[in-house]
Amino acid sequence: MPTLVVGIFGHRSDAILAIGELKEYGIKAKEISAVTKQKNTLEIISHDAGIGAVKTGEGNEGLFGTARGLGVGLNMLDDTAVAAGPAAGKLAGADIESDSLTVSLIGIGIPQEDAEAYAAHADLEHIIVIVLLREEKQREQVQSIFEKHQAVPLRSG
């Protein structure tokens, strides 16, 4: 039965190194997703780690996307999530400050209490890396890789 393992990273370099080691361990890029509210950061992670194109969600491109970006910058609108990898379709464009990202995370199989905590980390500009494992026995190694690369605890305060 497939299992999700999630890591939280405060710096893009830690996320890139963790994803690189996951791939060396044998986890395929198509099984790794990442979400944050920093588009430029995720574009660098996606490029350097090779986890697929960054998605911003419907309506966040073109003229509307530019206007939305200005609104976010002026604190008139909530930030939205950007995502890369197989979960990007469900996570990209979700409002971070409302419960939209939480609902999207629940939709991919994360328990509600954990999804709320992950959304709070995304609001702090942390990078959330999600790995879909085909075998439960890989969980311990993936968690070890996350810890090695400075993963932030889910409940850190």
C-alpha cells in the first residue's frame, strides 16, 4: 500500500540535497513533490533537483497572475501555494492563509491535524517535500535522509 512521507525544510539547499539523496536511494522523481509559497525558490529546487515543472494553479498566470502578485505583495490578497511533482495538480494555487492548502493536503492523504501543521509551515515560507513510497519498508530510510538534511520538525514550538 502506498505511503506518504513528508519533510519540511527551511532552506532550498537542504531540500535540494535531500531530494538528490532520495533519488540516489532509488526514489523516482515522479514520486517526489514539493510545495511552498515562494515561486522562485521552488523553480530553483525543481530545476536543480529535477522533480518536474512548477505549477502555480489556475488563474495565476498572465495578466491576472501579475495583478494577483501585486495584490499579495501589498497584503491585499492571500498567498497561494506553488507546487512541483505529481501532487502539483492538487496543491498548486491553494490559498495558504485560508484552509485551502490544508484541504488540498488532506485530499492527497495527509491527516487533518498534520495537514494544518504543514500549511502553517508553508505560510512561514518553508518547503514541504512529499514522497510517495510504494513500500512501507522505505519509510525509515526516507525519514533518515530528511533528518540528515536539516528537516524541521512538524510541530516545532
